[in-house]
Amino acid sequence: MIASKVKFAASLYALMSISFWGISFVSTKAVLDKLDPYTLLVLRFGIGALFLLVLLALKRYPLRISLKYIPHLIVLGILGVFVHQVIQATALLTINASAAGWIISFSPVFTVILSVFFLHEKMTVLKASGMIVAIIGVLLVTTSNNQQSFQLPISVGYLLMILSTLNWAIYSVLLKRLHIQLPSLVITFYMCLIGFTLTTPFLIRNRGWEKMPFLTSVEWAHLLFLGVFVSGVAYWYWAKALEVLEASQVSVFLYLEPVATLVTAILLLQEKIIPVSILGGIIIIMGVILVNGRLLTFLESLPWRNKNL
């Protein structure tokens, strides 16, 4: 009973994380009209770090960490926060939010590839078939959104989003494998702080503060959401989910992220629904499920499907 409750809570954490991340593409796209990617990220990481620091103070968690964990936190902060968010924010300068949401669901495919090379897992015919299906789906999404035609070359924004899925797979595997013996809230705070530290020099170079007075109240609301819920809560909850569930079990929740992005993009950005893009997104998800062999796991992992509570 206790184990079931713990897994149920972990599933909820993962579900909330991908919901916030799905909406984040829309909020980022809404602010990029006024701010360059680095200024946006400095504000986002700064708000997130401050929010997490307040939580740490309320929970009375110590900020002191062992020296042996510092290299781990730096690597995770660079990959999972700085590099990942810079790539995505740059990609959103040239592609729409809904397309970004579909492509990010490709991440579990890279997780399987990394497992084959570094964890010596076997590549089966089913996994190979699923990868081919998912790649076809990515091509459908990228070409259908590239001037709404099937013409190449594909925009660099799509290539950056695909690169971000590889980066996220590496981050998730490392976060699970490094076994950092610290509360997930402390880990998330230092990662967010590292992201803020690394992006601040770019803010100074670009004189990003000059554009901040022109932000509207709606755009500041987007920034607060990105800082508190996306950079803070979502990363924290993702780490909490990985404390209980396997990385592959947590990664299946990425299948739902495009849905949150699509609905929010239609409601807030008035993006047009491109049928071929939706078809491509569905094909991506089908391919990823085949690659991971996780259809039953996906259905059973959903919080509302847990009947043992």
C-alpha cells in the first residue's frame, strides 16, 4: 500500500512536470517578441532560483553540500538547464510552439539509443522499427510546419529542437545514474543557480535590461510562470519522480507533453491547427512507444489508472 502511494505520488510529479514544460513553449514564444533568448533565460533562472531559495528556507534545508557533488551539479546544470534551455529558446525564434511540443516527445528514442551504447542493452527489431516510425513522424512535423509544405531544407529551429531531445535524454540518464545523495529541492536550486550564473554575462553583453521596461503585464506573467513553475517546480518534481521510478518509466510521460503545448498554443497564441503536423505528432508518439515497449507501462503509470490506492 505504501509503495503504491509512493509510485502514485511520483507519477503525479512527472505528470505535473510535463504539463508545465508543455505550456512553457507557449510562454517562451510569447516573450521572445520582446526579449532575446539569453535575457529571457536570465530572468527565468533568476526568478526560479529565488523561488527555490524561499522554499529551502521554509523547509529549513541546509545549503551546504559535499565537495564531491559539486562536479555532478555543474554538469547537470550545464546540460539540463543552461544548454537545454538556450537551445529551445533559440529554436522557438523560428518555429511555432506546437511543433516544438511534438518534437520534444522524440526524447525517449535517444534514451534507448544511449542505453544500447552505454548500458549495453540490446537493439531489437521492435525498437528499430519504432525508431523508423518516430523519425517519419518528426519529418512530417518539421516539413508540414516549414512554410506549411513538404519542401526542404528544414528550418534550423527544428534541428535545434531535435538536438534538445538528445540533450534531455543525456540529462535524465545522468540525473538517475549519478545518485546524488541530496534532497531533490537542493539539487534543483543549485542547477537553477548555475543556469542563472552562466546566462548573466550574455545579458550584460546584449544590454538586455534595456528591453525589460517595455514588457507588458501579460509578458511578465509569462516570465513568472516560466521562473516559478517551469524552472523551479517542474525540475524539482521531475527529480522527485526519478527518485522513485526508473528513467524509462518517467520518460513515458513525455508522450503527453505535446498535448499540453498544442492546447495552450491554440488558446493563447491562436496558432493554426495543421492536420499533417498533428498526424506527424501522433506517429512520433506511436514510434516512441514501440521503441520503449512501454504501452502498458504508460497506461499503468497514469495516476488515475492506479487501482491499488
